[in-house]
Amino acid sequence: MRRNEIHEGSVIRRLNLLNSDEISTLLNLQRLAYTFEANLIGFYDIPTLKDTIQSLQSCNETFYGYLRKSELCGAISYTKQADVIDICRLVVHPKNFREGIGRALLEYLLSTECDATRFIVSTGQKNTPAVKLYEQYGFKIKSTTEISHDVFIVHFERKII
């Protein structure tokens, strides 16, 4: 898959968190993805694993989903304050890993929010696929936080000049 392309029969669109089927599917996808990350980094107290339908609906994030033949395969969410985009979640269904879905969602956000001057995101230091993805798109490590014994979160920033 080349840059800015998605698979045939796929679409990236804004998710409707008031639609009960859509939000239930998103919550299930998020749990699968963050359970995988928890196993990867050895930390199971990830706040997004505790989300409910109500907490997703009230989080004030904008969600976009990657749908293939109407099946939700991945999602990205963010908040925007002035010209700063804070990427809150980037999740891909484990069965769809290594298919370019995370990359497509990140590219979509970067191109959609082209008036932003700064993008920020955080991920587990041991989540090598996510760390590499952000670095490939020009994100630089700004800081690292130890959240538990030997468990670190890496904070990235991408400035647009």
C-alpha cells in the first residue's frame, strides 16, 4: 500500500459515538488493541482498558474509523486546542496488524488537520511498532515518564514549520 492510499473497498470516516452499534464495535476494538499492548509492555492498568460506552461518549475526542467492507478495523481519536492536535488513541484490530491501517489513519489525520502547527502523542516505550510509526512520520521524543516499575511512556511531538 502506497502513502495516502487505503485498501480497495475501505474508507476512513468520522465515527458516530451516538450510534449504539458503532460505539459498541469501537469499544470492543479498543479493548482488543489495548489488551494486546498491555501484554506487549507488561502493564495492565492502561486507562483506556477501563473505558465504557459512556466514558467514550463523554471524552470530547474526535474519532475516525478505518472500515473495510463496513467492518471497523482501526480507529484514531484526537483533541484539538488552538493549533495543537493531541492524538489520544490509535488502535488496530490485532487480526489486521501489519496491513498499514495505523499508518493510513495517521496519514489521514495529518492531512486532514493540515492547519495544526504541532501534533503530540504518547505510547508505551516497549510498543515498538507504534514508536517506529511515529518516528517514521517525523515525531520526536520530547520526554519519557515512568508510570510503574520498568514501564515507561514515551511522549512525542511533531512540529510543523
